[in-house]
Amino acid sequence: MSNLQPARRAANRPISPIRLPWGWLEWFIIAQTFIPALLFMPGISVVRPVIRILSFSVALLAWVAIIQSGRSRPGAASFPSSFWLKLIVGWLLLLILHWNTNSLIAGFAHALLYIAILSPAFWAPSALVSQRQVGRLMMILLVCNGLSALVGLGQVFRPGIFNPPVIQGMQDENSLAGQALAYRDEHGNRIIRPCGLTDQVGAASAAGATAALIGLAYSLRPISLIKRLACLVLAFGGVAVIYYSQVRMILMMLIICLLVLVVIFVIQKSYGYAATLSGLGTAMIAGALSWVAATSGWIVVERFIGLFTTNLAEKYQSSRGGFIQNTFDTLIWEYPLGAGLGWWGTIYGVFGDKTVPTKVWVEVMWPAWVMDGGVPLMILYVTAIVFAMADTLRIAIRSRDRELGFWAAVVFASNLSVLATCFSYVTFVTMIGLQFWLLAAIIHAADVRVRTAAASQARPKAIAPPLPSLPPANA
């Protein structure tokens, strides 16, 4: 009997994330970083559209593979946004037949792009093996985005070594567009806004923000000193590359995300986490600014210092805010059911019928929703986002699993920044939007597992019926 006790205790011990098998989730996150990095291979830029399509196709392939496997795990059907996302998929398929769609091929490709972005909401829960897997997935995100941020810093100091062979938008460096994508530091060095592990100017800033947020969060966890220092180094590099990318909106959102995360920690009564994150976040943002100013001059960071002296509302209204106002003042009335699919971006460039010149120009997500699918698409997508955010916040505040509650808080803060970029970028037709749905669905599926396990433990054990009493011997 004594020999059975150690085995029984081992069976009841929680499985460490390190022992969990790797599956679609881990490799999918890695693929989203390293498929675009293929563009660093010399001569491969001629097939750039194929590589970009492959990045999104992996999400659809994962969906098909899991459906064929017949594997279904808790969380997919109960995800609060799933109903609204199904309506979006149905509406998009109808829009292929819109009377003003560029062509059937372009319309089909455009609909598939949207569906690929939201598809993790359906297949990610089935790919989750355990709630303990969440921590490992966040570490993979940290390493991938941190590596992209460090490559971005390498592109600042050693552009000849770390820049991709071809940088989109820089083909004519003397044009106004090319000049706007580069600047000179205090020493006269020409700096192209870092691409990171992509060929898109300034893309390293988004990776930097993700690395900074997750790196600071992971440094709070009970990990070894070496791992904690590594997390802080990646976070520092992430903040620094934001300065070099000159994207002020990303820095503002990082600050807001950190403040939101501190507030959630306070609500969770994790006062130590809240105090430490406040100190580390302030030190990281100020320290990276000082380092960038010391190495490249104040000319690099004065754009960010101007955030404290500029009327941000007026500045936004004069730039991207005009797109938002035009959406609600004009577009929703002129195109209540959309202007048809396949009229802008890479979809038009690759699949569109060029005999019909496009008049659609989209830079922000709100007009993109209206131009692509009209008021129904905008309402359905915003509703799905709100349900997903509310679900993640609920888990962060109420989860019985403290580790899951911690990562739910981090995901909520991260997804909040994604949501905010809808006011300045076409977020939900990019990899950023795909990450939003992936993380929200994973957190929900992990919570379902925690609640299911708690319910099974709380369920009273069945009591065996008493044995019938034997009659007296003299009966």
C-alpha cells in the first residue's frame, strides 16, 4: 500500500508546461514570425505575394487539419464571440456576390482573408492541450517578438547586415514617400524605420510593444534570475525599437496597456505585481529613451517628447481622425451594404481586375469595415470584439486559477492595444488581428478547463447503497 502512495501523488500532480506536447498552437505562433522572415533570403522578394498569402493560409490549414482529425476540446462552442463570428463568415460569403465586387476571384480572396484572421477563434480551443500551456505560448510570443525587436535594433546600427534585401516603399529612396520612411540621427546616420523580421518599414514597433508588455509581465513570474534578466532585456529592446520606429501611437498604447494591467492586478489584490510593474514599466520607458538619446541624439526622441506638449486630440483629428469622421458622416450612408470586395490593399494588387481602376483608399479599420461589408459587417465585428474583451476581463478578475488569471490580465491589456489600433490602422486584416482572436480564444478555452475541473472536484461522490442485512440465523 505504501508503494502506491508516491505513484498516486505523481498522478495527481499538475503537468508542467514543459512536458506538454507541442502542437498547432506553438508552431503556428512561430510560423507567423518566421514565414515573413523568408523575405530576408536574397532574390525571394519576387514571390513576396505568395509569402504573404502563406502567412494567412496557415490559419486556414490549421482549421482544416483539426476538423479532419475529429478532435474537439472544450471552449470552441462556448466562446462568446463565436456566434457573431459565424454571422460574419456568412455575411462575407454573401458579399462575394455583391453587385460591385471587383471580381469573383478578388471577392473570394478578400472574404478568405477576413475568415483566416478570425479562424483561430474556432480552432485554437481544440488545439489547446492544457491550461498550463498558456504560459508556454506567451513565452513563445515573447521570444519571437523580442527577436524581431532586436533585429530591428540591428537594422539601426548595422543596416547593411540586418536589413532585408528589399524594403517595401523604399524602392525610390529619393521620392517623398521614401524620404518619409527614413530620417537622420544627430550624427548624420540615415535610419530607415526598423522593419524587424519583415520587409515593412516601421513594423518592428508592433513587435517591440508586444515584447515589452509580455517581457515585463514574465519578469514578475517565479522564474530564475537569468530568465528574468532575459525578459527584461527583450522588453528594453522592444521599447527602444519603438523610439527608433518613430511610431508615437504604439508607445502611447504601451503606456496605457501597462496602466490597465496595473489596475487589474490591484483588482486581483496582487499588490506586489502592481507595484513592481509600475516601477519596472516607468524605468523601462525612461531608460530606453535615455539610451536612444545617448546613442543617436535627442533628434530621435524629440518626436515622442512632443507628446507632452502637443494637443493630441487636434493632432489625431487632423490625421487619422478624419478617416473616422468621414466613416460616420459619409461612408455609412453612401455604402450601407458596402462597396464590394477586392478593391484595396494586397487583395486588389494580386487578385483584382486592373481593367477597372480602384477608387478605394483605406488606412483605418473603421472605413475598411464599411467599404468591405457595410454597416452589418461593422456592427457584427465590433460586437464580436466587445464580447471577446468582456470574456477575457471576466477571466482575469474571477478565475480560480491564479496563473490563468495573470495571463488573462496580460492578454486583456494586449488586446486592448489591438482594439485601439483600429483607429489608426487596418488591424483586423493583418497578423495583429489574427493574434487578437488566437489569444482571446485560448484564454477562454483554458478557463473552461479550469471551471470544468473545479466542478468535477466539487461534485459529491456517489454513495454506494448499503448491503442488505442478513436474516437471523434462527429465522
